[in-house]
Amino acid sequence: MSSVAIPAPGRRRIRWSRVVVYSLILAFLLFFLLPVYLLLITSFKSFDQVSLSRMWDLPTSFSLESFNRAWNGGEGVIGMRGSFWNSVQMVVPATVISCILGSLNGYVLSKWRFPGSETLFTLILFGMFIPYQSILVPLVEVLREIRLYATIPGLVLVHVVYGIPITTLIFRNYYATVPNELVEAAKIDGADFFGIYRSVMLPLSAPGFVVVAIWQFTSIWNEFLFGLIITNDPQLRPVTVALQNLSGSQFTQWNVQMAGALLVALPPLLVYIFLGKYFLRGLLAGSLKG
Amino acid sequence: MQQAETLSARPARRVRWMNRDRAIALLMIAPSALAIAVFVYGFIGWTAYISMTDWRGLAISTSFVGFDNYLTIFSTGRFQTNIRNLIVFTLFFLASCLVIGLLLAVLVDARIRFEGFFRSVYIFPMALSFIVTGVVWQWLFAPGNWPNDPTGINLLFKQSGLGFLQAAWTTDTNVVPGWRIEGLRTRIGIPMAMIPVVVAAVWQMSGFVMAMYLAGLRGIPDEIKEAARVDGATEWQVFRHITLPMLQPITLSAVIILGHISLKIFDLIITMTGGAPGNNTEVPGLYMYEITFKANKFAEGAAVAMVMLVVVALLVVPYLIYNRRTEVER
């Protein structure tokens, strides 16, 4: 009964803190959405509305001219359609192979540990932190030697190899949560290496595969340095390189650049919107303790 | 007879089975181990070797010059400027990401409405390429003919009555305070053009830090905080003395992840500024690309790459070893 008077000031204090919380939350929302707003309104403006002095004005009519120019090219702009296709051809096989390799490595390093396997794991992990500048020149030399330089299969190989650390890490940590008793039981039932993989690990692996596939898909799609160095042929470059070229050219109108940026952003954004939960898991797995 | 053998040899056979499986396990990981051995460690060794030759121009040279290339790059004003820029970028980027990430995590964790929506918006830039981020922010920070005929964010400031906030952004050539130190060929200070690049990078990465901290916050048992509150601790004291210390491992992970991204930064800068104005936003990652693939100074480029590698390794290797230790203990 005596506490009746107490909630009032308490409630007021809470309310004030609520005001602060919501103002900050909305301020950050503005910060995060400002570039999105600019990207959207600019991309949908027609060419005669594009003016830097009115860049924050809403488009007065809806137009897909910028997208058309960014996609198909024209008037000095190389369209991104071709490079979009290049990226797809690079990302899909690289992602599939990465998943298979990562899963096998993770399985071995979590359920078939051998003397030195932890050291091997640490050595593999280091590969995900290196600046790729420190391997680029030898990489180009070797790719030339095996005739994969400036080819899509060459890019696939590179992304698969340098994807080994992260995919192994995610699968290893994921498989570590599978109880060893299940593996032991399968062994007693006479299952061999692949038998256990098929009957115990694979049926539990779906979320692991989704996380790794999404991770590899988005990071390979977004990758720039390898795409830049390994494809000197404009016909073969992936989307990020094409976009950078588009933005580096002074003759390209900026609305076309914005439309191009939106096109490049779209596939990973769709993945994020529909599979955000798994995307986040991959992100957090990258921080090792996942 | 065969059956008898199977029966009697059962224990021995099981051991043999295990051995066969072990062999298969080794066989399965061998290709990956080999690929990493060659593509990571072999190539690093190769680059280290190139960095000690005098390879310039397109014809490979193998004459050994020791550490000459390292002395050369460290004595140039351009590389010294690169290092200054990298330090400034890394410090500002790390500090801002950690503070904003933690703040966002606390805000989102404060039982707000539409929590899922806000969280998704704060994280979404992580799904984008640095190239996309660079293209968009390049236009946001294009100053135009300010203050009278501004573009981008300057125009937005002018239109909303905040005209005094206009600045030269990515075209600002100032280095603050710009001290000259005997023997150094670069001015010490903050290259102002780096600020917009930091903003874009923070826009892209702080949501990731938020996600890490959020996972940490959700992992702290309510009972501990409740016990402190019962003992009369204020909300700030609970945060300062319970929440923050328990988030420390996450801060460490975040510093490692952000740190190695920051030390390797390349995509964002080549798109947003290309290293300009002057070399005020150029970093070693970009410099290596320019001198190796544009100027064909392969040996010097390799030296820059090795410096980058050593710096990243100083940050990451202790962490990897520490992680392995704690894992083995577990």
C-alpha cells in the first residue's frame, strides 16, 4: 500500500528515457536510410530530371531510363548485363563447391580429429585474415601457367580456395554441436566414414549449408579485388568491377551509376530480406566464437 | 571358414576399420590442406621472395637485393602518408563502430517497438558490396560549389537551414594539425578527406558490431542484473559494472574482425576517392595495387604487401593462438 506513491516518479523517469531511446533510434534510422533514399529517388528519375542541384527532390514521374542505360548500355556506357551474367556464372559453382568442401573439412575437423588437426585448423583459419595483396602476384603467375588467368573458372577456383577457411570454420563449429554419441552409435552399427556422414551428419546439415551458401554467395558476389586483377578482359569482369568502372567514368551520368549500384546490390539484398536469419548467423560465425 | 574368421577377428577388425576411416578422413581434408599450403603459405613465401628482388617492369628479375625495397618504400613520402592515413582510418573506424555498435545494441535491446525492423535496417548495409557503398557515399559527400551551389549532403544541410555544416568533405586537402617532423616526409595529423570515408565504412559495418553485442547482451542472465538492482545499484552502475565487463570478449572479437578489415581496406577507398585529394586518402592496399599493376614495380609492391601482412598478422595471430588454447582447454 505504501508503495502506491512510488511508481509515479519512476514511471516519469522511464518515460523520459523512452524519449531519448526513440529519438536516438530514429536518428540512426535516418542515417542508415539516407543513402537508400538517394539511391532510390535518383535511380527512378528520368534523364531530364537529373540535376545535382535538385538531387534530394522526389522524382515527378516514374522512369526506368537509368536502369535501362545501366543494364543495356548506350551513349558511351557499357551495360552491366554481361557482367551480371559473369557474376552468376562465377558465384553459383563457387558456392556449391565451397559448401561441399567446407562440409567435408568441418566433418573431419570436428569428428575425426587426428594429432595436429587443431594446428591444421588454426593454419587454415589464418588464410581468411590475410590481405590478398600478399598473394596476388604469385596467384596471377600460377593462373597464367595453368591457363586459368582471365577466365571464369579461374575466378571460381580462387574463390573456392580462399573460401576454404570460413566455410571450414562455420561447418566445424556447426558439426561440433552434433553429439559425439550419435557418431559413436553409428560406428558401432558398422557405418564407415561416408556412412556416418550420410546417415548422421547430412540429415542435420541443412541449416549449416544454408548459412555457408548465403555467406559464400554474398561475399563472392560482392568481392572486388580478385575480380579486378584476374579479369583483365572487360567481357569477363564481374559486376563489382563493372560498377566501379561505371563510377570511375566521368562521362557516365550519376543517375546511371546509382541505378547500376542498385542492380549490383539487389541479389544480396534479396537474400538478406528473405534469409536474414541465416545471413546473420554466417556473420557471427565469422567472429570465430559462433 | 570365412565366417569363423570374421567372428574371431572382430576386435582386431574394428581397429582396422577405424584406421581405414582415419585414412579416408585424412584423404578428404588433404586437398583443402594442400590448397591452403600452396595458395596461402606458398604464395606468401613467393611474395616475400619477390619483395627481396629488384623486379621492375614486365620481365621477371630474380637478383637478390635484401631489404632494399623495404627501405625504399619506407623512405618515400607517399608510403609514409599511406601509413598515416591507415592509422587515422583504423582508429576512427574502430572507435566509431564500437561505440555506435554498442549504443545500437543497447537501444535495440531496450524493449522497443518494431525491434526486428530497426535491427534489420541497421544490419542491411553488411549485405552490400563496399563498391556499392562507395558509389552511393561518393555522391553524398560530393561537395559541389559550396556554400552557394552545393550538392549531396551539403545541399541537404543548406535546404534544412544547417548551411553552416557544409564542408569540402572528400575534396578537403587539409591535414589537422599537420605537424612536420624532422625526417618524416609526411605531415602528421588527420587528413580531413578521410572523415567521409570513415563515415561510409561505419555506415556499412556498425550494424555488424551491433549484432555481435546484441548476441552478447542476450547472453547475460537477467538474474545477475536483478541481484545488483536489488542491492541498490542504479541502471548505469549495472551497465558499467556488470554488462560492460561481460561484453569484453565480444569487444575483443569485434576489434579483431574490424581491425583486419580496416588494415586491408581497398574497395571502398578506390571507389569513393581513388586515394585523392593528393594522396590524402590513399592506403597501403591501394598503393600496392597502383605500383604493382599500374607501374609494374613488382618488388616494391610485394614489399608493401608484406608490410600489410605483417601488420595484420600482429593483430590476428595472437588471437588465433589464444582461441585455440581456450578451445583445447574446453
